[in-house]
Amino acid sequence: MQDDQGLLKDSIHDFWNEKSCGEVYATGTTLKEQLEHQEAERYRLEPQIFRFADFAGGAGKDVLEIGVGMGADHLQWARARPRTLAGIDLTERGIDFTRHRLSIYGLSSDLRVADAENLPFAADSFDIVYSYGVLHVSPDTPRTVREVFRVLKPGGVAKVLIYHKWSMVGYMLWVRYGLLALRPFRGLSDIYAEHLESPGTKAYTISEARELFSQFRSVDIHIELGFGDLLQGEVGQRHRGILLRMAKALWPRWFIRRVMTKHGMGMFITAVK
């Protein structure tokens, strides 16, 4: 019989295997058009990805991406011409999308359906491990971070985005599923786990993130507002209704950008082994 974490992992797999993250932007009549449109929308909404990832820095290096999703970032890594490139995803759907995307441009990668808690690679294998918005989805996030550390070479760099607990997204979800549901004392951790994305999704404080990455020689963390905090793009897919439409129309983005900069959902972590 599966334990609770095994059942949760199956639920997470099924959630993302039904529709990959960002697939709402994959419009067009052919798969190539769909992938290109998704890529364009991803970087329009999250231009900070290029600054954080520094894809060009992967040239001539051994690179692993954990959670390739639809493969837009993996394509950028492949274009940088690393010495070796590997990518994993918990879902068959993500691997299929990514493999097809690379094939369009005559590029390739060692792509595998695999679990971030048990990476199928030897210790000290990679110069760069990149994971954007994935590790907080795992039932055992501390174990995924230990796996990142294990497969990095000494001096290697982990570039990881996880969710920040004290975010505008969290506050919005609390209003909807705490205050308006007459449960004002409901904690953000419970709300994220049930109402944000796949079951069990987590978010961390900066101090909790530092503890997660305490094995590493150096850790740099910064917070940025994202399109979810600003109610831009197709956010709120699970929460459609009049309240969301009103919020998008009235959202004080100028104020949030000026005053709430430390309350973004994106926690950008660069850690050196």
C-alpha cells in the first residue's frame, strides 16, 4: 500500500500531466505554433527569467534542468551549447513537449521522466542545476534540495525559484479562502497546499529557504514580484469568477510595484556548492 507521500505524488503527477504549466498560452493550429506562442508569452510575462538563469553561462558546461515543463527554458539552455544537457520532469507530458520543441530546432538533451527526490544521475555530475518553480511542488522539498546538492560538482551553482510565503498571491488567496470563507485564522501554508496549484504546493519564508539550502557554501536570495502578484496574464485559472474579474480591473499595480516589492511570490535562489 502506498504511503501518504506516494499518493500525494501521484496526485501531483496527474495534475501536471493533464495540463502542463503555461499550456493555457499554447495557442495555434500546429504544435510548433502552440509551443512558440507559449514561449513568447512566458518571457513577456517573466522577462526576469533571462537575467536569473543566465542561459549563455551554460556554454561548455554540464547542465541539468529539474522540471522542464513545456521546455521553453530547456530550449534556451540547449541553444547555449552546453557540454552536456539533461532534463527531467515528473510527467510524460512535459517530456514529450520538451523533446518535440528541441527537435524543431535540431537540438537534443538527455530527457527523462524522473522524480526530483531521486535524481537518476551520479554525484558531482553538473556545473549548473536549474529549477524554476518546481521544487516546492514535491512532497519532500528538503530531499529535492539535497539531491540538487549531491549531483552538483564542487563549486557548481544551483539556480532555483521557489515560492515565497509572504506574497501578494498568498494574501489574495487568504482573502478568498480564509476571510470570505469565514475562516480568518486559516494559515497560508494550508491555503497554498489546497488552492494554489497542484495538491500540497508549498511556499517558504526567506529564513526557511536558507535552512533548506544550508548545505551550500554560499546562498543568495532575493524576492521579486511576478505576474501572479500583479494579476497579469491568465492568472487565476482555478479561481475564475466575478471576484477575480473585479480584482484584475481594480488592482493597484502601480502601488504594489512601488510599495510591496518585498511581497512577491518569486524567491530567486542562487546557491554555490
